[in-house]
Amino acid sequence: MNLAKKTRGKTLLANLTKRNNDLRIINWNEKGQPVGTNSVQFSSFVGALVREVVPYTISDWRKVSPIMRDVLWASIQAQYDLHDDWQKKMCFEMMAELWRAGKYRLAAGWGVDALGWLECWASICIWAFVEWLR
């Protein structure tokens, strides 16, 4: 008998990735935060996107490559009607915050400090690769 507690899996937002021809419109408040009917779905989409595209092995959000940034922005623009530079800036600020929070939760779940978790991750990956080679 399995006594492990059932937890929910990743949010992939399949309903958002199914394309129809119209782009969703996002309204913004004076602080640059998304508001309105599509704002919650937008935030969820951005969180799932950054979780899937940006690896947690990068030490700092500022070290995300320009190519990866272009992929993130193109993915957002494919679903939402966003074109202005200030909207892009706000989206990347949101993604940076969500990425850092996800990385922190991952490190905290492993019970290691913020500096040591990367070495732990690397050692697991190397060990798994060595085992795979055998």
C-alpha cells in the first residue's frame, strides 16, 4: 500500500497553448501590474512558461541568454496582445520574480542552502549520467 501523500502536478495550462486566432488582451494598472479578466490566466501562463524554459541551474536571472529571452517574449506575444517596450519590461520583471521564487522553493524543499543547492543538483546530474553510461 502506497502511503505517500498525493500532490498535484505541474500546471501546463493546456487550454492556453491551444491556439485560436485571437490574442488575449491584458489590462494594466498604474503600477504596471496586470489586472482584469485575463490577468490571473496571464500570470499562470507566464509562471508555467518560465518554469519550462529557464533552467534553475542558471545562477542568476540576469545570466539568461538573449536567445532564451527572445523565445520567452515570442511565446508570450503568441498568446497575448503585447507590443510596447514597457509591457515587455513588466513581463520580464514578473518572470524574474517567478523564476527566483521557484528556484528558492526547489532549494528549500531539498533542505540545502541557496549556495549549496547548485552543487547538489550538479552532483545528482553527474551521478545519473555516469549510471546511464554503464
